[in-house]
Amino acid sequence: MSVDRILKGMLIFVPIALIAKVLNADPILIFILAALGIIPLADLIGEATEEIAHHTGPKIGGLLNATLGNAAELIITILAIQAGLLDLVKASIVGSIIGNMLLVMGFSLLLGGLKHGIQKFDARQAGLNATLLILAVVALVVPSLFDATIRTNKAAEFGMSEGVALVMIILYALSIVYSFRNQGSSNSSDAVSREAVPHDAKWSVRTSAIILVVTTIGIVFLSEALVGAVEHVTAALGLSEFFIGIIVIPLVGNIAEHLVAVQVALKNKMELSLAVSVGSSLQVALFVAPVLVFITLVITGQPLLLVFSSFELIAIIATVIVAAFIALDGESNWLEGAMLLAVYVIVAIAFFYLPSVGGTVPHP
């Protein structure tokens, strides 16, 4: 059975999750069902966006891909903001970046390398993407490091996060402009087509738009159920919001896109695979994170502070350094994939046992 059929079959979890929510079933069951239901809906959003792109051309299609690539995760985090789960939101930002760079890239390199041996890709493009990612991480780290000196001045604290967020959005916009002017080279700032070769559109623009609207509404309802069950799940299973945000939420929102990266790596198209994994990380760091700063301002009256815990900063810095070194030489092998997966497992274990430390997670 193909991956696409499995994802379509998982749509059965959408009505089951909604029914469980209406019947006030066990919160853990609701959380699991909602997570399973969001996965195929996120896949449908990506598929509908791809179909629209076939009709509108590469520029508008690329912009849609860049904007909607993380739609499911963005919806989940917006609802988490409304619920006051800001630690969960910030953890999901970090989790998306390390998940794409370690888990997705790791599996892609491992499985692709086992099947094809050494795989090659454009080292120049990989270097550009690595530089962008390092700059994105700097933008996330700087507010955290300076926060300790201005924490008593709330106006300065808010102003710093808003200013950094604005610069990040501008940088993201510039990366999109650059991609439009360099169509001949692969660009990881845009979502990559689900197929390695062009194919005829199977849906009209109207059908694609309807599917896009319906799936988005479905994700909103399921995300509400998911977020509503988070506190019960953390209490019942002894997990922290950090673990849920860093490991679980990114997997739920991006697993369909993750499968695309692995599939194209198995087809020996590593450049496309890296465009998915690295591009998604760039999108989260340069677009989703700063946009959430201003969305939080609208919802709560105060911006989301781009201030992360020491644990989160260590995880994200280590992730980018390891992934950048692996990507810079323009070739990959299965051992490098195993290295990335090993780092991901170490980080996951560390955050799994975080509740045993007790107290508040320290900030720099």
C-alpha cells in the first residue's frame, strides 16, 4: 500500500476525533485521535496548494507554497496562544527546526545512502541555505541572550522581540524574491513539488480552493481538540509542555511533508529532499516564528517574546552546526544520516526527562 493511500485512509480519524470531542471522551484518546486526523489534512493542504500552483504558474505557486507550507502547525500554535500555552508555542518553533534538520534530513540521508551510496547535491545552494539558517538561529538566540539585562523593562523587552521579528520577515521576503529571480537553481525557501517530475493537474483551481478551505477548517477544529487536551496529557503521562512542543507537535503538523523528503531521497534526488527539510526549517525560523510574535500581540495585547530556555538554545545551536557541516561538502552518505538521527534521539531523550529536573526551565 502506497504512502498516499495510507494518508487518505487516515482521514477516518477526522470524524472519529470530532465525535470523541463532542462526547467528552478521555483527553488522552482525544489528543491521539486529533493528532492522527491532522496528519492527512495537512497532507491535503499541501496537495491542494500544489494543484493550484500548476494553474497559477511557478511564481504565485511558489508564494503559496512558501506561505502555506506550515499551515497546520501555524494553526495549532495560534490556538495554543489563545489557550495561554506560550511555552508550548516556543517549544514547537524549536522542535520544527530540529525535527526537519535532524529527523527528516537524517532519515533522508540514511535511507537514500543505504540505497544509492554517496549522493550528491549542489554545494553552493547548500552553503547559501546553511548561511540563511545560521542567520535565522542568530536572530532567535540574540533576544534570549540580551533578555536577562532588560527583563525589568517590559517596553524594551517587547520592542526587541518585535524589532527582531520584523527583520526576520524582511529577510524571508528577500529570500523569496531571490528564488523568483533564480528559477534555474533549486531553492529551499519554497516548498518542493510532491513529485520529482512535473505532472498534469488533477484538480481545478476551484476544486483545489474548496479542498484548501475545508481542510483548513477541519484542522482548526482538530487543533482546538488537540490543544485542549494538552494539559491533561502532560499531567497524566508526566510529560512537559516542552516535550509535547518540541517532539509531538512538529511531527503532527509536518509528517506528510517529511515523507516527501524521504521519498525523493530514495529516488536519488537528494537536492529536492534537502529543499524540503532545510526549506521547512527556514520557513519556521524566518516566517512562522516572527509572524507568531505579531499574532500573539493581536490576541493577547502583548507580543510573543523570542526568548528561549537554555535547553532550547543548546538544542537548536547544536542542530544547525551539525546539519550545516554535513551539507556543505555537496555530498551525503548513510553514516551522516545516522549521525543526525543520533543527535535527534539524544535531544528527545533529554526533553523527555526534563520534568524530573523539577522547577522552571532556566533562561540564559
